[in-house]
Amino acid sequence: MSESFASTAVLADAELGPFNTFGLAARAARLVVLRTAADVRRLAMTPGWARTSRLVLGGGSNLIFTGDFAGTVLKVEIAGRRLVAEDDVAWVVEAGAGENWHDFVRWTLAQGWPGLENLSLIPGTVGAAPIQNIGAYGLEMAERFESLDAVELEGGEARVFRAADCAFGYRDSVFKRHPARWLVTAVRFRLPKRWAPVTRYADVARELEAQGIAQPTAQDVSDAVIAIRRRKLPDPAEIGNAGSFFKNPVVDAATHARLAAAHPMLPAYPQADGGVKLAAGWLIEQAGWKGRDLGPVGCFERQALVLVNRGGATGADVRRIAQAIQADVRARFGVELEPEPVFV
């Protein structure tokens, strides 16, 4: 069954299971597929649209559906990749918001434009990358960000956002704090010509050493990251999951000193602001959750930071195990864990 907003087709009572990597069953009252920025502006200017509850959906790798969605789901499928500028120090590369993130990273490397290699194999779309400010293995997306295009979903205003406008933080941005106000249509990245590999994370350094690579290229770093992630993380095509489920908590120096005295093996990463980032996966494993299930949701055997759908899980099941893990880590370490995925 379908209807329409302006000239954009809408599917009514749409199944959302295929559009979230955790594989949770849910339905949307309406589903709109957006393939161009013009589609977004046209939809936003439709009379009565502003009163409609809405959810922007990219690859569905950072969402936990706790039930059916009574509003309109906007499925972003805006494609395109291109070099938009070049100067003596960098290439500026643009991708449509619906492009697969990993495919885009590998494409930039194939063109000889390094800089995003540490973010290889992160699931999701390009448009979701700035919303979450994705990061891995010593690099955050914000460090390579140049600008993005977005459309305000109430009124259709098109706007260019620079880094300062986005208010990037750890797995955070202005878009995450004000969900469904703006829809990202394209993102641009500034990739350095004076490139140097980022290999300070022990896993990456060990992988390169194991391969006998002393002076890695960007492709080498990407391949190393892919090998590490494939060993540690489950494939959503094989078992439902949303990748890393909890953020690495940042504590003050006094809290870190107390924890380090009690737990000498505690992994810790000093931050520029004086705080100390802890490894959430290590805390969860020490609390006894690695490989343990609670109902149909479990803590993955090879990476405690990942929750997986053993089959037939609901959003309530995911919330229950997440809360149990948070409670145990809080009781053992006095540290609060915050989920990365958004509960809808």
C-alpha cells in the first residue's frame, strides 16, 4: 500500500526488520525512500509535513527498535562520489549521504587519497558518519571533516555546515542532539597530501608487525584494521548486532587513579582535557559478561563490547541486557556506561 508526499512515493505499514542490523522486527506507519537532495526539500515543503513524527534512517547500524514507529521513516539512499577540490595540502572529496561508508573509504584509497583508512569496515552510511562522529583505532571522523550539506526537515532550508557548526564531540554532534531536525544529504572530507599513518593503537601496530610491515601505506593500515575488525566483530549478515554497543567512558584523573590502584591491568588513555578514557569492553569482560546471554541477546564471545541477537530478540530484550551490564559495571567499578545506539 502506498500514498505520496508531494511527488515522493510513500510505503504504508512498512517492515523495518531488513533496515536495522540488529535484526529487530518493527514496522513504520510510513516509509519514504529519498534518493536526491531535491526529494528531501520537496518533502520538507509539503503542507502538513511539519506535524509528522519522523525518523531518519541510513544503514540502520546504530538503531535499536523497541516497538513499531507511528510516524514516517526517511530512508536515505542519496548516492554519488566525487573530488570537489584540490590544493597543495589536501584533496576535498564528497559523497552522497546514502553511500556505504566502508565502500567509500576503500574508493578514496583506490584513488590515492589517504586519510580515512583507520575507519575502514565501520558499518553504516556516509550521512550517518558525522551524526555519530564515528571513530576507531586512533582517528575520529571530525579530524578529516570539511563540511556537509543538510536540509532542515521543517521548511526545506538547505544549509552548509562547517566543523564548528556541527559541535562534534565523542560519538556526538549537533545532529545527534537534535534528531530529525536536519537531514544530511552530502558530506565532504579533507584528505591530507602530507599523510602519515596513525598506528598508535596497539592492535594496529601488532597487526602490521605480524605482517612484517615497518613503513605502512594507507592501504596497509586499512587492510590491518579490516583484519582486526573481522576477527573481533560479528558480521551483521550472519548474526544481528549494532557493532560496539557502549561508549568508552571518560573519567577524571582521581577516579582513574583509584581504579588503576585496584586494577593494575586497567587499559586507560589520557585525554587532552585531563580526563582518562577507559576501555568499556575490558570493564564488561571483567564484570563477567563476555560470552554470556540474557534471554535471546548475548554478549559476543570474541568482543565484550558487542551485543548480538541470538534469534527472535526484541528491543525490550536488548534494553534488559544493556541495563544489566550497566548495573554490574557500576557496582564493580563505579563507572557509568552509555549505549552508543539510539533506542527508538
